[in-house]
Amino acid sequence: MEEQDKNAWKTILAASQKTGINISDGSIRRTSSRFCLGVEHGDYNGTELFGVSTDRFIWMAYKPTASKRVRLFSANYPEEGIVEFNLGKVPPPKSKEIAGSWARFPFGVDYILRREGFRLENGIDAIIYGNIPGGGMSRSASLTLNLILSFLASNNVEIKDKFKIVDMAQAVENDYIGSPCGQLDQIMILFGKNGLGTHFDPRDRSIRYLPLGAGADFCLVSLDTGTDRPGLEKSTYKIRRTECEEFVSLLKSEYNLSSLGDVKDEGTFRRIESEYKEPYPDLFSRLHYIYFAQKRFYQMLEAWKRGDIPVVGKIFREDGWGLRDDYKISGPELETMCAIARTVPGVYGERMLGGGDKGAAGALVDAESTEALRRTVDLAFPRSYPGLKDKYAVHVCRTVDGVRLISPGS
């Protein structure tokens, strides 16, 4: 076992002893975080996507039971106690009584699996623990995927079409919880492979893998601001998604669009600009980001192929400016973290990650500069936000397989 796995297993064992939930001789499924390299917020706008699965995880140690009883305990939320329910007996979607509880995720998994025709008979006993930062690295998607895969495995159900699992994981958040997420997070985790970037093309739902950097010595770094981010359903994310859908509805009949990502050629873009920028400046700004982010996306892929990390970083930084200025999805703590990182020699590029407003930023960094980045953040960020001095964190990440079964004795 890797050191993180060993520490997680110790935490899980301690929780098992405390709660009496027996997971001995069971299975441990580990699901990763993710680091989006482009196009951020492109999933619900119909663009191609590129990212990696990274080494911050959700661990779920579970054991099937012969009854329909489910008992789950989160070592991250011990104050909520054991979540206990019978399969098929969960609160209705978007219930107020579970809105603030992590239990909405297992409830949602049970609800969506049954809605999709899976009649589960075996419940599970499980202990869950995670170390994914609370914003920007897809903690909710990782947990949802882990729960779905573990519920299915406990009932000997195999789904060969991984995109069916992606669709169900999104439905848990969209239809049960009420969070308007896209599919970027689920795809980058479920399909993620160690040492490779995952390239998703929505036109045919295809996955291609790309070696990262042709041997270049660089690191991906998550810069967690330590801020508490509300769910996507309560954030600017929901507003931006609604704005994009509104603009598509305005353009649809004239330009035959199904998403903003369909605007790819300059002639169409400039025509929309001349007609809509003045009466709809905010909506046009959302398109402006998506259009140029797509242009940069293909330049980024070519830079990855030839190992030109400085160019990748430059594009990553430009995406950040677009997210800040055109998409208006960033936040003051995120931009402070980016401004600090930008001062460090060897930082190729930086921008916010994930849903926006709060959470984590990310940086592409020369491997020899990671400690300098950490020291600079330790010096400067608490000065700007003294209330976050014990909450922020710098995570140097590596790529991993997105989903893995591990053994306590390995």
C-alpha cells in the first residue's frame, strides 16, 4: 500500500472499531480527485475536455450484507453518525431535511440506480474517508462514483458501458441533489490513467489518452484557499450555466446551435458579436470565453505532445484570465492565490479550478520550484486572509488511475 492508503486504512479501522461497522474481509475502493486542464466549464457548453486524475482520494471500505440494510459512516463527518436506511427507502429528491448532509449522496445513488432499473437486493456496511480538498478537485464526483461502483459490485452487477456510469453519477447530483454539474469531473476520474491525460470528445463520446509532457519534469499543484464552498446549486456556477443556456436559446433558431461550443469559426463568432454584444453584453462575454478557450485547447494539446510545458502553462494562465474577466466565475481568494503563484519563478501558469467562487486554484510548476511556491504561499496568503491561515493548503499532485481496488495487505 502507498503511504496515503496506509493512513486512510488506519483511519477506517479506527472508525470501524468506534462504530461497530464491520468491514473486515470486505473490499476497499479508491477513487481519485481530478485536475482539469481544459476546457474549464466546457462540459455543459459542449466542448472537448482534457484533464487528469490526481492523488487526493475517497476511500470506501465496504462489505455486502444479506439484507437490504445500508449502514455508512463518514470519518470526515463523524458528527453525523451512522447513515442507515433500507434500499429503496430514501427521502425524495431535493429534500430539505438532507440538503446539508453528506447522506444525500448515498440516498441519491440508491434513488438513481432504482430509477434506471437496477433492483438492488444486497445492502452494504461501509466506512468512508477522503482527503480531497473541499473545492476545485471534484470531491462530490469522486464520492458519487465510488458509491455507485460499490453498490453495483455488492450486487454483482457489471456495467460495461462506462458512460452509463457517468450519466448516472451526473444524475445523482442533477436530479436528486439539485446540483447542476456537468460530466467533466466524472469522466476525468472514471477514465483516468496513471501518467496520461484524458481527452474527451463529446461529438462521439470518445476517450483518447495522451502522454503528458514527453518526459518534461513538471508538477501539477493544487492551491486550496481553505474557503468553504457551497454546493454548485448555491453558487455562481448555476448562474453561469443558466446564462449559457439562455444565450443558446437566443441563438438557436438563427445559428442552429445546441451549445455555445458549437461556435467554432470566426465568421459565425464575429456575426454574433455584431448582433448580440451590445444588447446582451454579459451573455456574449460567456461565449467570448468559450470560443477562445476552444482555440487555445488545440494549441494546448499540441504543446503537451511535444513536451512544451511553458506553452501549456501560458495557455493555462490565459484560460484563468478568461474565467476571471469573461466568465466571471472566479473569486477574490482564488485570484489572490493565483497572483501569489505568478510571482514565483518556475510557475508556468495558474488559474482557478472547478466550480468557481471559492475552493482551490491550480498551477503548472517546474518540479524544482514546488518548494519555492509553497514557501511563498505560506508567507503571503495568510497576510491577505488571516482568517484562513490554518485552513489553506498546497498540494503537489501526481497523476494516478482514477479508480482502483486496493488491499490492506498490499
